[in-house]
Amino acid sequence: MAQTRLDDSQYGMSSELRQVWPVFSEPLSDEQIVSALVVSSPNLRVNFVSSLNGATTHEGRSGGLSGDADKRHFELLRRVCDVVLVGAGTVRDEGYSAMRVSEESTHWRISNGLAPHPVFAIVSRSLQLDPRSPIFADAPTRPIIVTTEVAPPDRIATLSEVADVLIAGTRTLDCSKMRTELHARKLNNILCEGGPSLFGAMLQAEVVDELFLTVSSVLEGGREFRLVGGLLSEPVKLRLASVLVAQEGLLLRYQR
């Protein structure tokens, strides 16, 4: 597919979603789903899609696991957030472009006091990002690059021309500082779209509030990455908050 779930807001007939837990519902409208996603306090959410056996990509991309319902929910998560946070490796692997939401989401955001599009925040230690990329050149809102103090000064200078550079940590990413700095910019509702290494670091730092996990009804072979990269000092316990069911799988919402 030419585009992945990352910027495909055109979903089809199989995008119907019903809630089956904690209560059963008839097919949900966008308005009903959005109403359940809106929160009043600052938060950090993570959104992933996986196969039944835990693979997070098909042929290197998450789009191969994503169906119409996942794309629909993906767009609605973006609709209500202030900033979309993504690791640079995922940006490259998934072929991200400028951060834009659908026309319907833009109208909703403006009518609810949000900017027309979320801010795009990219986490990169090496800063091997092309300042001429459409991510920056076509951005409706100036992006943010999150890095550490060991980032090359010349790369910081170059990328500062097209994005705001946020230093969070010395040699490794300080996820707590990153979250605090984003909230200080009034980017209160953070949506992280991967990848596994960034998710693992944020879990270790205890800054994740919610996980949205779409479980696609497929089994993947090969050695695909797990949902969480790196090591955790101890298992992280989550509470199941809701279950939505779609034609091609389950959409699970977990909370800390």
C-alpha cells in the first residue's frame, strides 16, 4: 500500500466499531468514540497495532496489520490530541509526511478550541533527519525535535531552522523531562505512535497513562519486534478499561 495507517483517514465499510466491554453498544459514531477519548487532565497515550502473536509490523510497516476500523480509531485519537510523538526510526520506517489530520478532524478541533492540526514531535538522538523533508517543509505547525545533550551541535543548528529543538536528557532520553517540557508548551494531550524502544523507555520512566492496542486477527511469521523494546526493571501492570470489536480484530484500551 502506498500510504500506511499513519496518514490514511479514508476508511471503508468495515470500519464499524462496537463496544463489548464494560458495556455493550450498537455501532458507535465518531462523536461517541471521540467523547470517550476526550480527557480534561494532561495525559500521555500510546497507540499500537499488533498481530495475534505480538508482531507490530508486516513487511516492516504497521500498515500491513491495520484495517479500516484501526485507521478510523487512529484518526480519532489524533483528533483529540495536542501533539503526536514518534521515534525517528518509526518516522523513517513508516514513511511519515507532514502531520495533518482529516478535514472532519480539523473542523472538530477548531470548534473545540484546538489548533487545526496536532504538533509533530520527533524523538532523535543522532538528529539524522532531513530538514528538506515534507515533514518540515509542508508542516502546518512548526514541529518539535526531542533530543539529548550529546546530539551533534551542527545538526541542532541546522534543524533549528525548521523545528523547535527540545533537549531532554544528557546521554539518554529523559522521558519525564520530555513530558514536562511538552506540557509546559500547553501540549497537554500527548499521543505517542511508537516505536517499541520509545515505548519501553517511557514505561520505565512511568510516564505512560494509557495504551491503545489494536489486535489484528492475523498471525505473523518471522522475527518481528515486540510491542516493548528494551528491558524493564519489572513488569508493568495495566488495567483494561474498554474493549471495542471490529470486523478484523479488537481495539483494547488499557490504563495505568
